[in-house]
Amino acid sequence: MSKLKPAAPGVERAAVWVDTVKRGPMLRLVRGSGTLVPEDIRWINTTTQGRVERILLRPGAEVTKDSIILELSNPQLQQAVQDAQLGHQSALAAYENRKADLERTILTQEAELASVETSYNNAKLNLESQETLLKEGLVAELQVKQLRSNVVDLKNRLAISQKQLENAKNGVKSQLAPQQAEVAQRSAQYQLRLRELDDLKVKAGMAGVLSQVPVEVGQQVGPGTNLARVADPTRLKAEVRIAETQTKDIRIGQMAEVDTRNGVIQGKVMRIDPTATGGTV
């Protein structure tokens, strides 16, 4: 008896699978229950404070990107829009007035330049004729010297006028820059207020089905409040609860079959929740 080997351990029949040993892939089937939920879901919130005036669509309605779900009111925002509009118009008027002043200044300098240039050309012609007469002894030399001095003076004035006109034209852009910046700032403020006013008409933002409207008429809402939820029913995913003890056999990318009670569709594992709830994942 002392030479006998220990007997093999025994197991219950129900705890083992009996089959012929074969070579090939081994199928490990993991089952779970769950629901089909939309893959694309969008919560629509408000960007400003307001009061719910009208709810135009209710859950279950089909919507497009531009469908208006509900409307808000905000008297303070409407006043802010008017103030921003007046501020923009005032800045634009100041810019146009400044531009007109600079254009008048340039026109005045151009007229002065033309006058000096005409005087200079006439003085040159007169000097040439007087020098001819001087050679013939018909005019005094002093008179010719005065004419020469006048031509030099007019030539200098012409050069100064040309430089002044050039500087005036080159300085238009820099002198208008402050007014242009003010117009741009006022315009941006006005456009921002217009967008906020337009946001009081809450739109779906995507095509799909309206699933929730968690507000009521007369309710005050603040920035960031969720006003509606829209989902795309054409793209669904299955959220399945699996026993925590079986999740070790599941890997992202594995093939899966989803029984929709209206047929079986093929899919694959996209995500595994890292936390367990009630013994399931």
C-alpha cells in the first residue's frame, strides 16, 4: 500500500465541460443586458440670463439644425443691443467727420500748392523776358535782381508746399487709426449683443429628435442652464451591463452581437467602464 501513488482529485460532474479535444479558436461567450442609446447627444444651454416665454416644441418632435425649440426674453439685453447700436453709429459718425476734415485739409493744401506753382512759373517767365531786356540795356539790373530773388523765394515755397501735401497724405492713415479702432471695437460689441439677442431663440443646432425640455414657461434661467436635449436616432450604440466577474474576458475591439429584439446586428467593443456598479460593469 505504501508504494501506491495518490489518487487523482475528484470534481463534480456539473463543474466541467466534457468534449473532444480539438485544435482551433475557443469561443468565450459573455452575455449581458442593456439598452440602445443615441451616439450623438447634444445639450443646448443658454449663453445669457432670461425668462422662458414660449416653448414651441415638445419632446419627441423631429428637429433640424435651425428649428427653434423655445424663446427667452431679456429686457436688459434688448436695451444693451440698442445702446451698442447707438455707440457703433456714433463712432462711425466720428470717423467719417474726421475723415472729411482731413480730406478738406488736403484739398486746401493742394489749392495752395497749385497757386504757388502758378506764381513760380509766371515769375520764371517774367524773369526770362526781363533778362533779355537787360542784355539790350532796356531795364535796370536792380529790377532783374529783385525778380531773381522772387523766383528763388517762390521755388522754396513750392518745395515746402509739396512737402506739406506729401506729409498730409501720408498722415491720413495714422490720424484715422484711433477712430478706426473705436469703430471696430463698437462694431464688435454690437455684433456680440446681436448674437446674444439671437440666442434668446433657442435652436436645436443639429438634426434629430428632441428628447428633453427640462424648463417651463415663466422660469428664470441663467447662463449655462440646460434648456433642451437633442439626439440623433439614426446612430445608436448599445450600453450593456456585464457581470463584474466576466469583464476580465472582454477586450476593446472584440466582436459583439447585439440582439435588438428585431434582429441581431454585428458590432465591436468600443469602451469598457473602469468602475463597477452593483456588481456589474
